[in-house]
Amino acid sequence: MTAEVVGGVDVAPPTVASRGRTARLRELAPFLPAGLLLGVLFFVPLAVMFIFSLWTTNANLDIVPTWNLDNYAQFFQTGAYVRTLAKTVAMGAAVTTICLLFSLAVAYFLARYISRRWARVALLVIIVPFWSSYLLRVYSWQAILGEKGALNQVLMGLGLISEPSRLFVYNDIGTFIVLTYVYLPFAILVLYASLERFDYTQLTAAQDLGASPSRAFRYILLPQIRPGLITAAIFVFIPILGEFLTPSMVGGASGLLIANLIQTFFKNALVPQGAALGLLIVAFVTVLLIIFRKYLRVEDVYARG
Amino acid sequence: MTVLDQTHSRRRFLQLTGAVGATAALGGVLQACNVIGGGGAATTGTFNWMTWSDHYIQSQLDKIAKDTNINTAISELAGNAEGYAKLKEVKGQLDKISGDAMWVPNAYAKDGLIEPFDINELKVSSQLYSFAREFPYWQSSEGYMAYPFGWSPIMIYYDPAKVTGDPNDWQVLLDPKYKGRVVVENQPEEIVAYMARAAGFDKPYDLTDDQLTTVKGYLEKLKPNVLKFAQQATDSVASMISGEAWLITGNLGNEDRVKDGGGPEIKGYVPKEGTVGWHDGEMIVKEGVNKALIKPFLEQSQQAELIAENFLANGRPLFNEKAYQILTDQGKKDQADRYLYAKAPDVLPTMVLKGPGTSTDKSIQLFNEVFGTS
């Protein structure tokens, strides 16, 4: 490699390594704004939260910067906190399962049996509730599920019950119903996007080759829409871990989830305790996402032996 | 062809977004300068006020704004601990905050968050009962810590058609007969204090570890009876009106609120074990950039005519003596007396005033421990 003479000055050509670095930096440059945004709005607050979680609060509700793991230890030593987290995970799993089942049926029907035009109309109807505020929708459910609510009136009108039931609200059932209602549209939209792209002749081909409809569904369709299923599960399950409004409004005193406890800590100036609990949820979600990520690859159904 | 129809190169796109960003940033800087500039002695403008919903009537605020050019930007206050935590975070972004009796000296003043003032400097303060200008715990060398507003003991209300035996104590809230029929406000430290009173403890905000263990037992008995935690006092009243709740805790005057809302005739009482109570006031935030507006605003908003109207709208006693006279002249003396309007000197000493104590942090943790999943 020889030096070039430019304007009477010897200029050494860029080495392969420095060219590679420059090219790499140029490739990464477009991600800089997003990276900055993520850093400033996500990682910095997370770091601040982490620092707070290692401090304590005194009886005057002042934050005392004494470094320790007491808040984390307190979580694991307090049975009620661990049980509340377990209950939250169970609630999230139950709502996610029912949402996936319902949304798979609805999205499959829309994608396969309805013309694209009418499917879009149906999807519009599904997302209409999003035009009103979350709070308003949950309040509406209070009115529907309450003792004097519409559901009780219908059941009494049909003669199925003789007096208003208190089964549907201010308990875990109420929370389950409302969370399912709130998150179902997300699951439907995600799964519809997956199913719309699926080539349904593959199912016919599988059946021509002797597979039963259920076998074709299981071994041909499901593996190919797996990223959609996982994404829908993520969209439903993870927000539920941070849900505090629905449980506080329709869950009653016995239906509190982990986010309600976190909210109580923050609202009452016990920031370090709230931060520790919040970070435990973040850690839990991160582990789940790592696990889910592995399953986001589309399986090559033809390569299976 | 509009600008939206044009095809843009990456350079052009970056130029456009850069210009938009710079404009937004400039706007933010100008806004900040404006806010900082508002820290002078301006007597018109908008101040930020964190308060409970019963501390103002919107039509009154509109009239004050029209007459004086002093506007209010209000954020809702759910509880003392929350307000205290919020003020510590935002400091000068608030100019005025409402708080209960012992929270004023033991939290806000202790941390230097508020600016005491000479209450007698305000002409309107001559309308207050004299004792309200002399609460010893609100006095400091720099002046009075808050402008007194209203007060009430926390009472238990019940529907006599559903709750039998004319209860007169806290224990009724623990009776298994009333499973899922009790509604209390979502204020953990207060709920723990109620149970401390039920257990017979005189200092419900200064509980020892042994006392907290006893109170935990009471909370565990209370838990199945609590239908829900009301976010505001109005939610408790609504639960009584709908018939969902048979027992609620709350301020003076809930009988009328429930009746006015079309609910049943209910009864209320101060539990025999003693109760907690509050009297509140308006504090001037020391770092408030618009704090110069607060005294002129108080001169207007605390006038007896407005306070009398507030009493009729919200139904709990206030500290404005002249308003009591107005209510009497309006033929509302019976209602005012029923709400103990002129009885503050007799009743206030009988209740433990709300305030942060030595066990507030442990009380909140205890609440979470009990009301988490058992």
C-alpha cells in the first residue's frame, strides 16, 4: 500500500480496520436518536430507580441514602408480597390464555371466512372501545357487573337467579373479566395480522396428504403463526403485571395485585420500597422476554424430519 | 402539491425534523423563562394548587379570576402522604398546597417546604374564630404555617335497615355479619389508625411494634368486610347510595349527602373508643414561583359568603365564624349546628389529629402486608 500525494501532502490511505470502524459507525448512526431516547427516557430512570431501591425510608418518610438490600430482602421475607406476585402472574397467565383462545378463534374466522373488506369493518368494531378512555371503560364495567348492574338484571330477568349476585365484581372474577375485555383486542389485532398472511392452501395440501384437520392446524398453521401468538401473549401478559387501575376499581379489597402494593408504597412516600418491588417486576419481565425471544423464530415446517 | 405530497431526501427530512425540534426546544426555553419570570411580585397570573375537591367551588374560582385576574391550576390531592411526597418532588412547581393538622408542622414545615406568614396581615383572617388563628402547633418564629379551612372527626355511618343493634364503636366494622359491606377511603395510614383506635390505642400514628402486631390482627378481621377502597369521599357516599355498602367511614354530613343522592336514611356516630380527625389549612409553598398570588387569592376566596356557600355544598364545619352568622341569617343554623359548626373548641381536643407519626412507614407496610394476598 502506497501513500498518495494530495495537494503536495502525503496522505496515508485508511487502514482496513479504521475503514471498518467508520463503516460500522455510519451503520449505527441512524440508531443514535432512538438510542438516546431509550437511554434518557428508560435506562436513566431505571438506574435512578435502582439507586432508590438500595436506600431506605425513615419514620419521617425521608429517604435515607444508606446502601443495603433490605427492600429486596423484605419482599422475599414477606409472604404476602410473594403471594401477591404469584397471584398477579397467575392472573396474567389466565387472562393471556383466554385472550389467546378467543382471539385465535376470532382472528381465524375473520382471516379465512370473511372478505378482507368486511374483516376490516369487524376489526374497526373491535377497536371502537379504544376511542373511549380506559378509566371510563372500567367504570362502565363497575356498572355492568355491580349488584344493581346490567348483568344481574339480565340474569334475574331470565330467572337464573332470584336476587342480585355479588359474584361478578369486587373480587378476582371481576378483575379477570375486565382485564380480558381490555386486552382481548390487542391479541385479536396481532393474531389477525399473522393469520392474514398465512397461505391456507397449505392446510388443504396437508389434508390431501392424509392429515386430519386438527393435525394440519397443529403442525402446519400453529408453527407458522407462533411469532404472532408469542407477540400477542407478550402484549397481554406483560401489561397485566403492572395493572393497578382495574384491580383497584373492580377487584375490591381482596383483589389487589402487585402493582397496587407498589402504588401504595409510592403514593405514601415509601419510594425505596416501591422502587425495589417495581424492579423485581422488571427483572421478572426481562427473564420472560428472554425466554419468549427464543420462540419468536418461525419454525421451518418443511425441514422437520 | 402540498409539502406532504413531496418526496423528501434524508437530508431534507433531517432538516425538517431538526427545525421542528429546535422550535419546540425554543418554545420550552421561552416557557421556562416565563415561569421563572413569574417568581416576582406579580399580582395577576395563574398559580398551581394541590388540594382536595371540597376546598373550592369552580364558579367561585371563575368569579375570582374575572375580578382579580388570579387564575388557579388545580391538581387533585388524594391524601396527606401523597401530597407531601409530591411536593418534595416538584417543589416550586406548586404554589399552594392543602394539608391536615399535624402534617403541616411535622412534615411540610419540618422539611422547609412551606413559607409561614403573619396571618393577621390578611384582612380576611378577622372573620375566623380566634382559636383558629392560634393553634400552637401551627405557630413558628417565622409566622403561622397555614390558613385554617375546615375540620371534622372521622365517623362511622351505617344503614339502620341493614345494620342492627345501634352500633357505637369501631368493632362493628369487624363483625363477620358485614362481610363485603364496608367501604373505607384508600388511605392506608388512616385505616391502620382506625384499627389502632378500635384496639384502644391513644396514639394511632405512634404505634410500638407490639401495638402494630395487635393492630395487624384487627386489620385481618377487617379485610374480608371491606368491599373496596374508595378513591375519594364521594365514592364512599356513592357506595352507600347504591346499597353496595352498609357501613362507611367519613366526615361529618354524610347523612345528607347520601339522602341528597337518593340513598337510604343513614345514621352516623363518633366511635366510643375515640376517633381520629382532621382540621386542614392552606399552605404557601416556599419555592412556589407564583406564591405572590396566594395572599391576594386568600383574601378573596376565604370571604364569609364564599365559605358559607362551600359549607352548604360540602357539609362539614369550617373555621370562618362570620360564615356561621351568614348561615344563621339564611335560616341554616340547624344544619350548621348539626354539623357542629360552632363546636370546634369542644370537639377538636377529643380527637387525635391526623399527622405523620413515628410509625407511619410501618403502618403503610402493615397495610400492604395485610391487604396483599393472604
